[in-house]
Amino acid sequence: MGIAFPGESSEYRAARDRLLEQEIELRRAMESVAAARRELPPGGVVPEDYVFQGARADGTPADVRLSELFAPARDSLAIYSFMFPRDPGDERPGPATGETALLPLEEGPCPSCVAFLDQLDGAAEHASQHLNFAVVAKAPLPRILTFAEERGWRRLRLLSSAANTYNRDYLAETAEGAQRPMLTVFHREGDVIRHFWSSELFYAPWDPGQDPRHVGTLEPVWNLFDLTPEGRPSDWDEQLSYA
């Protein structure tokens, strides 16, 4: 199939065709990795039926067990660990308005996690047709729900892990108590829930000039940057608001 766009040179077309071959190979590699992931042997059985705190339909708090996050006929559960509180070394500005703005900076939400969740809030309704998805943070539930309302999130299932060891057990918290942005998938087999996969790339060595990109294929903003001549800005990071 021959493709050409208005005004392009033969030099451009030759280079673009070479790049297209690389893009095809990348697509094949992504499919191969996804297939290998699906073929992982059974992971470890979840050590306990963790009790989180969530909100009922009327907004009142309620205990929610990990096993209760699985809907009928949906046997996979993805949990994103939201860094709320943020990393101790993160000095980016906090929210400018609302109740969350009154918190000390170190107790507030991570701007990068918030940017990621802004994007997932739109995807959650579609993803929930085939899997279970929840967001867990160490902050108390009232803080999480207040910030979600301030941010305009409407579709995310938000839970507090303040009263359990989920974050520590699944590498979303350091020994010193700092939060980490892990994405973890569990799978239910009958009455048994097993760990299936986690974004361990976060803990793998980084190549020069890169960040972990452990959830990189899910981040529209950074992938959009990759399509431009400027690429990913090296001196920019997500913020809770922009001038």
C-alpha cells in the first residue's frame, strides 16, 4: 500500500517508511510481551483478605474486603496505588484551592499520580465492562473522597488502606513508609485469589534520560508527547494545576 501526504519529499517518504517498519516491530513486540504476561504461571496466593475502607452509595464509610472487589463473572482485579501522601522529596506545589490545599505539602497527593488518575477516570467506565479496577491510597478515606470531589473524579473506585498492610506487602510502600505508585493485578480462581502481575519495572534499572515508565503504555499524555518533533519535555513534570 502506497501512502503519501501533501507536499512531502521523497526523502521524507523514505525515512517515514523506515520508521513504519520500526513501528510494526514495536507493535509485534508489545503483542509478544502481552502474550508472555498471559502465560505467567500462577502467582502467590494473597496472604489475607485485606480490609479497606470505602464509601457506600450514600457516601457513608464501609469496610470492603479485597474479595468483595470482584464482581460476578469478572475474575481480574487491577489496583493502582495512589501516592497520597506524596513522596517525601516531592516539592511540587499542592492544590491551590479546596480543603486539600489546607494539608501540609507532605501529606497531600502526588501530582503525577493525580495526572495519571485524571486520565484513568475517563477509562474506568469502559474498563469495568471486563475487569475490576480500584484505586488505593494510604490517606484516610475522608481526605481521599474530598480530593476526588475537588478534582472532579466520578468513575474511580477509591479506597483507603490506612488500616491494613496491603501497600507494604505489595511493594507500594517502602520500609520507611514512603508511598510508591505500583499497579498490581490479581486473579480469582474459584475462591482463591492470587497475585498475577505488578509493575515491577518501577524497581528495574532505568536507562539514562528515562524515568521508570512502569505504567508507560497507559499514559496518554506522555505517549502524545512522543508523537511530536519535540518529544517528551526533559524539564517538565505533571502539576496539579497550570498557569
